[in-house]
Amino acid sequence: MTDKVGHVSLHNGGGFVVKMEFKYTSDGVNWKKSEQTDGITLGKTKKVDPGDLGVPNGSTIILKAIVVAGKDNEAKQQFIYEKGNPATAEYTITGTTLNNTLGLIGIQQIAVH
């Protein structure tokens, strides 16, 4: 079963600037690209609601890390984007512009009181 998330975060541990983009589909066949975030510099973390980048609610999403002047990287995991869901898929990217690794840290569930 695919986990549902309302946000995705990316920590930049690499020596480059990276932007977040999503591949998404609502039918499992036709994949589209979302808009991109602003650049994330070394040591910074950005948390984004995929809907803010044009991803429709209920879509299957895959994080794509756009490495400025380098080799882009695509996550291996798929999630269902559910607007308002408190869960955040947390990723980190490390390495260099041409040899980087994108990895899922985990899913952060934020308790709503």
C-alpha cells in the first residue's frame, strides 16, 4: 500500500544548489511534471506542499531533485498526495553535482491535538 503524505521535505547535504519538482499521475499511466521550488542551498531544508507546485489532490507523486548544473536525481518511492494530511516524507540529498545520492529518511507523522 502506498503511504499518503501532505508534504515533502528535502535536506541539502551536498555541495550544490538543488530544487524540488514532482512527477505525478492520476491514472498511473500519464506522468506530468510540477513546477519547481526555489533553490535549496547547502545545509538547508525545504518543506513543500506539492499542491503549491500544481500537483492535484489524490495524485501519485515521485520527488525529483533538480541539481543545478549537475545530475538530477529521482526518488525510488511513490506516495499519494493528500492535501491537509499531516504526514511529511523527509528526504536528504548528499554528494556532488555529478555524483549525488537522494534518500528517504522516513515519514514524519505530526500528531494533531
